[in-house]
Amino acid sequence: MEMNLVLIGVVFLVLGYLVGVKKHTWLLAGYNEKRVKDKFKLARLVGSTMAILGILLLICGLIGIKQTEYLIMFTVAILLMEVVYVNAKMVE
């Protein structure tokens, strides 16, 4: 069991819940409500991405995958692609 992946997975799940379900968009770095076209769509997209990545990290941590570097690089790449997409499509 990789406790660091489990801990990061739990944090991502909690953030995904808070942003996606509770719509706490103030947790997003650089969030400016005046520039966002659709606050609820943004919260749903970011929250679901964080929840999916949290589940992936949690499962991999519980299984005990040893190549954590590749998994973290994959997670960061997904988040960077999401930032680019959000800035291109959802921000004025």
C-alpha cells in the first residue's frame, strides 16, 4: 500500500466533491467569477476531473503500484490539459 497516493487520492476526492457538488469554486486558483461564462459547468467539469483522478490515485495507492512517478506525471498532464481547455472555452 502506497500511503502517499492514498492521501493524495483522498484530497482529490474531497476537492472534487467540494468543487463539483457543493460548487465551492473559490477553491480554484485564479478563479475570477466575472470572466467565467458558466460557473456551474466549470464546477462540474473540474469537480468530476478531480474526483476521477482521486479515485484513480486511491485505487493505485491501495493496490500498491510502485511507479508513482508516472502516475503523478499523468495526473499533472491531465490537470494541465484541463487548465488549457477551461481557459480556451470557458473564460472570456
